[in-house]
Amino acid sequence: MTQSNTTISMTKVHNFSAGPSILAPEVIEASIAGIQNFAGTTLSLLEVSHRSKEFVSVVEDAQVTIKSLLNIPEGYEILFLGGGASMQFLMLAYNLLEKKGAYTKTGVWAANAVKEAKHLGLVEVIASSEDKNYNYIPKGYTIPSDADYFHCTSNNTIYGSQMKSFPESPIPMVCDMSSDILSRQVDVSKFGLIYAGAQKNMGPAGVTVVIVRKDILGKVSRAIPSMMDYQVHIKSETMFNTPPVFPIFSMLQNLKWVQKMGGVDGMQKRAADRANLLYNEIDSNPLFKGTVEIEDRSQMNACFLLTDETLAPKFDAVWKAAGISGIVGHRSVGGYRASMYNALPLESVQALVYVMRNFNA
């Protein structure tokens, strides 16, 4: 009896998930290899000691690579923590809020950052776009010099708005860059602290990257619980407790991929190419309309609506049949959201644009 070899073909899925997001195939393959046999130990990455020399090397390599990619100057430390950006909403306030924190409120996550900081002290919202359902980025506000720090959110995943530039701040500037870190050049020296959940552009869910300038720490009078104290984590070389081992390893594979693809400059060009293609279709096609002020449109998350919502069932059937996944908009906005993070190929945006352009109402 002869056994035939059968090739299983799979339809290409275009993954526009808002997060956890798409990763490059080679990053996934390298992560799987580490699970099977980590660093030649014949042990799985999932079962090695986080204090083994092999894994310590992973942490150090990831820190060095991030410093290189973002041109981080001296005086900053990089931590790999758990709890997501939501933990940082509280943790940064524990460490920095003495008298008052100044915040901009530009979306759900920025609002949550405000909410958590209020547990520890006075919070002043100096600018907000809540009046128009967060469809623009406030401008022209004044950062109070008597606040301990200024907090902003660089990209608003749910609403599809993005800060195109950052203000000059007389006080330490803190930024949640969870959904656009590594996608464009930023001057890290302008910030006292940057934090980012990895699951958009840096790696899989489970690790949060914190980039903190050491000289802004140690200035609050409160006692800080050890797990919430940046200085404790710095002293313990980001291993005060068992770190998220697999997410850090997988993140390192993704950082290497970013380097291979031209670094942050390469990611910035990819982001511009994807966003320009999709927004041009949204603007030129009478069946669709954007939801965000044009000057504030995110290059990571493009939100759009049908001009005739009764066409939604028909349009949904067409894009699903084309192998497109993850473009249903958040309930706060409705419509559609195409998340175009670093690993998304231009081919996927071309597939979505083709569907939009050829949709026959």
C-alpha cells in the first residue's frame, strides 16, 4: 500500500488584530525553537532558571538592543516587568507623584491612567479630547511647572489618534507608548519615563518595557511597596521576582527582526507606506469615511466607518472571504479598525484596499 504525500495549503490570513498583534513568521519560528531547545541546553525555555547564564544573557541582549534601536542616552535603565501598561498607570504614580501629576486625556487608556494616579494624589487634566469622543489630539495646552511630571499617551489604539510631536516640558515627561513604540523615531532624552506593553510592536503579551531616567526617582516621601518600586527593580537588574521569561525571549527575537529590517527607520517607512495606502482609499472612496481629524490620524490604528451602515453585513462577508481578520472596530467607535503594527506586511493592506475598492454596494 502506497502512502501519498499530501500538501495542505492554507489561505493567507491578513491579521489586523489590535493586540496581541501580528509577529513576523521568523520571530514565531525562533520562539518555538527556544521552547524546544533553549540556547543548546536541551531544556525548554519554559523550564530553565531565569537566573541561568543563558537567560541572563537574553535579558542583557534585549536591553542592549533596545538601547541601540532607540538611541537611548546614558542615565536610563530598562526594565522588563509584568502587569501590562495598566500596572504602570499606578506604578509610575507611586514613584513620581508627590504633589501633583499633569495629564492629557486622549482615550480610554489615558483616562485609566488618570483614574489610577488619583489613588495616590492630586491629578490635573490639562487637556482632553473627550468632548469629541477622543477623535483628535489636544494642542496649545500649558504644562504646569509646579507638577511633578507630565503624562501623555502617544497613540490611542481604540480611537485611532496619534501625537505627531511631543511638547517641550519643564517637568519630567512620562509617556505610554504601548501601541507605537519602535514604529518611529523619538528623542528619548525628552522623556523621564517611557513605558510600553510589548504586545503591539515589540513582542507577545506578558512583558512591559519601562525606560526610566534614574535621576527622576527617589523623590517622593511615601513608602513604596517593593514590587512597585522602580529602584528595587533596577537594583535587582530587572529580576526582583521571576520575570516573564518566554515573552522576554520572544521579544528579543522580534527586536533582532526589527534590526534586520532596517531598525526604527525601516519601521517608520513601513508604517508610512501602509497608512498612506489605506487612508488614501478611505478618503477617495465615497463608501467610507474616517473617524479622526486628518492631522491626528494614527499610523498604527486606522478607524473608519461605512457611509451607509446598512451595508455592513454585505461588506463584512466580503472582507472575511478575502482572509482579512481583526478589523471590527471597538464598541466605543464602531465601524472598522485596521491595526497596522510593525510586522504587518504591505501586502495585507493591499488586500484590504482591494476589497474596499471593489466593494459593490
